[in-house]
Amino acid sequence: MERMQFHPALDLVISALEEIRERSDHPPSALRETLKALSLGGAGKQSTKLAELRALQTRVSACLLCPHLASSRTQTVFGVGNPEADLMFIGEAPGAEEDAKGEPFVGRAGQLLTKIIGAMGFEREVVYIANILKCRPDTPGAASGNRAPTPREMQTCLPYLAEQIDLVEPKVLVALGATAVEGLLGLRGTMRDLRGTWHSYRDTPLIITY
């Protein structure tokens, strides 16, 4: 695996994910395989999980708990990936590109994340990717750019993410960035100090990286 293309700070999380893959009881199943199983009627649990995720997504799409965000968003950005994923990546909030497409991590950060997943020997579709906030943080008076979500916004939206985690049941969570860490764990600090440390969120192991 060519690691020189990645930021050195990401080496630790890549190594951790490699270890998880090696210890896994079963090979990762791509989303298309899940859908194939569903079409053959042989995955009752997966079918229920997909139905519950879709129902949650419908609720999220109609959410008005943060009126200022609901009025400025193009659409909500729920999550994407394998509902049976062992690994779940969590960012802070959608940006402009994600708001336009309705999918998390499709901008520059998403391209890097996709490379990391590829370096693992996985496809993006075998993991699950979501954000704490399901709406792009509004930027009043600014024609472009993104801002970090506020603690109140994250706490308001966090129950949706908690439901996603409960439904997907990943073996490991990966928190991407200091804001995601604050939203999930209530911890504040520099990424220099936070990165590479293991924690737990709702009894699921969680590792922090950039």
C-alpha cells in the first residue's frame, strides 16, 4: 500500500483499520451484495435494517428543529454506505457540495476519505459514512464557504446519528476532526492531542483522526 500520498497523521487510523479487517470474522460485504441478497429474499434482518434507516431518513428530511438551518438548506444529508458496515466514519456537518448532492463527504475531504478506504482494500460502499449535523450550517451574509456547527446544533441533531449507529451496529466508529469529537464525546482539544486515541460512544469503540 502506498502511504506517502496520505498525511502522516492518518497512518495510525489506517493501521487500526487494517487490524480490524484482519480480525474480522467475515469478509466485508459490499452494498450491492446486500441489495442482491434482499432481491432474493434471503436477508430478513438486512431488509428490516434498510427499512428502518429509510424511515429515519424520511423523518430527518422533514426536520425543522433548527429553523435557521431548515430554511437555508437545499436538502438534508443523511448518510450513505453499507447498512451492515463494520466501520462507520462520522464527520461534523455537510458543506456546500454535500448540501447540493445530498451525500456526505463528496468534496475534497471526501476524496481523501475515499482514498483511505481504497488503501484499505475496501470500496467506499462497504463502510457507512455520516455526519453529526444533517443540514449544512448556514452562512448568513456569505456567498460561499462553510462554518463549523455550534454545540447547540450538534446536540439537537445528535439523536438522529445515535439512531443511525444503533441501526448499523458498526464494530468501530471513526471520528473525523475535532468538531466531530466534541459533538460525540463532549471533548475539546487540539487534534495533535486527540488523534489516534481510543474512546467509546454508546459502548462502541471510537478512534479519533483528522
